[in-house]
Amino acid sequence: MKRRTFLKKSSLLTAGAVAAPYILPSGRLFAQTMNRRVNHVVLCLFAGGVRNLESIHQDLGNLMPGILSGAASTEEGLQTIPSPVYPNRLTQEGTLFPELRYADGPTGHFNGHTVALTGVYTDTGLNLRTNPQQPTIFEYYLKHNSPVVTARNAWWVSNSLGPYPALNYSQHPQYGPMYGANHMAPTYLLNPALYPQLGQPKQFQFHEEEKVGMIRNFLNQNFGKEAILNDSGNVNTPEDARAIANFIQEMYEKGNNGGLNNPLGMPSALANNDIYTILFAEEIIKSFTPELLVVNITDIDAAHQNFTAYLNNIRKADYAVSHLWDTIQSTPGMANDTLLILVPEHGRNLETNTVRDIYGRFGTDHTGDATSREIFALFVGPNGIVNQDIRVGSANNPVGESIDIVPTIAHALGFDVNIPSGMLPGSVLNEVFV
């Protein structure tokens, strides 16, 4: 399937909401007036299985100078990464939970992503080829946010295809595809990393092409549909559809003309898929100033077989996130009005496996031991709204769980009071807010 053909047929990967009233279960035409903390939330899943030992605890020195304080790592095999672009460490402008817990369920990547986006722990029966049973944060936002907004305010940007597009919406009978967000997997669909091959046909594997077809059919069915009352759901307005189509075409042409070389100011030879994924997330921010954007960076998942690559990809993710926050703070409409959340989907095992890389470092998996359930969460936001430069919890007193991320986002955007009781087992991390 050629990329240009795919983009035209897919209506350019858009799905979501149209601005129209809907009847809530209570019978109210609109949800009650919200009390927002901020008007924008960006959730960055610092994913791929990040162990606290290498990140928060800095056992090998500070691999995350854009986020954390501490002496820089001098480990052998580390690549020369540009210095963080944002002048402050992100912890200086937010609240760090250094010992959050992924407390239940399998420590798998899709499981962890599902928990982070639904606020509900999964079980071993999770089907990677279907949408989750419980609503995602996109569905909660597009159904319960007030006033109702267009779908271009909600975006899900994933590093890859695989099962991740399924997290756009759930199978829940009261939510579902009519409340899905706009989804993009830029490094698969536009493939800017493959210079000078950009613009050449993208050869999808069978399971990827099947997934792309499902997305295209879903989007075609929801493009330009007229919304009616009685919880009919939401789709992009025709104007938003054209704006998103133009945006993707512009990004495609920019990449094809070399405009995406040295992404985020990083030499192309160093840039990985995470760098390009964050680049596209930043372009979405500058073009649409979304109220809710979720982006994942997963190249850290090199630790199984190449622990040194894992260390380098943590450093690249740190650089990308610092750049992301700099872009947010430089974008009118987002600056000083955005909550940025960083959280891994799970950790990694304490014990290594038997695979040694060229520097003699053994790999490590994530099979569910206690260390693989240790993660961190950082909430960065405006002074006066978000508590600045504090830590909450410790190894001896862990505070917070993965299932608390969704309620905290809903609280920050003010629609938590409209979510039906019993849907979310987690709690708002009130320590974040002033």
C-alpha cells in the first residue's frame, strides 16, 4: 500500500467528536460547569519498561539531565546527546512521585499502556487484537467534558502500530468508537526516519495492514457524520477534518523535502523513533493546541538484548521530553496552562537475563517481580497550580499507583465529577495541586 494512497483513503487518520449537545444519563442537557486546574493535559508514556534503578535512583549516574538533578552518567558506550533545550530541570517545575506502583496485573507493554489510559488494572486475558473493555481517557474526556468540544482537541500519538491504535477507544457499551480521539503513528505512516526513502511505499506486515484497514474503515464511517442527541457520539467537523488533512499533508511534504532532518535539533544519525514521535506531537501542539494529547515513547524497550542501547534511549527520551516541555511553554494557548505528565507503563526485573551486549552488560526483562512494578510519575505545570520542586513518597513509603493517572487527568481538566461513580477505582493525586 503506497503512503499517499493510504493517506487519501484513510481520510488521514482522524476520528473523534463534533461540537453538539448530548443527553447525559441524569437527563441534563450539559454536564455541570467544570472547575478546571488547567486547560491542557499532555500525558507522555515514558514507556518501554523503565527501571527506577537507572532512572530515579541513578545507579549508573544521571541518565536524565533534562528531568532530574544529579551528576551526569559517564558509563562506557553512552552516545553524545545534545544538552537539554529547556533551561530548568523538569522536576523544578513540578511534583515527582519517585515510587509510584504498577500494583497489579501482568507487566506487559500493552497491559501497562491499557492501565495508564483506562485507569483500571488488566488481567492475563487481555486480547492484544481488540479494544479494551473499559473506557479510555479519550472517551471520558469526549463524553464528559463540558462544554462539548471538537475531536481535534483529543489526540493519541503512538510510536508504532501493533496493538496501540486499539487504545483509541473501548468496547464499553456506554462509550466506544464514537468517542475515540484522533490517532497517528507517525513513524509508521509517514516514516520520516527512512531518508531518503520517505515517500516510497511503506511495506506493512500482514497484521499491521489489517490494523491499518480497521482504522481506515472506522475513520471513514465517522468522518463528517451528523451528530444527533441521545448520546449519539462525536465525530470531527468537516472544517476540522480538512485542517487535520492539511496538517498531515504539510508534514509529509516537509519530511519529503528534508525539513525533518535533525529532528528536535538532534543529528539524524542519533535520532530514534521516539525523537520523531515527539516531533510530530510538538507539531500537533503548535497547530491545534489540543486539550488532551497522549504520546508514547517506547524505544527504551531495548533492554532485553542490548542494555547499553536501553541506557542511550533513556537519555534520548529525556532529551525529547525536555524539548516537548520547551515547545509547550513556547506555544501561545498552551504556555502556563498545561499539565505535562511523565510515567512509565511498568519497570523491569531486578535480576538480569543471560543476553550480554558488546559492553558486557546483561539484559533485563519484565516478568512481574517487585522491581518491575516500581515506576515514577512526574507532573509538571504552572506555578500556583502545580506544586513545584517537591517529591511525594519514598521507597519505604510509596505513594500512588498507575490507576491514579486517569482520575488525575480528569480532575485537572475538570470533568471528573461527571464520570459515573464506580468507573475508576483509582484516586486523584491531590498532592500535585496547590
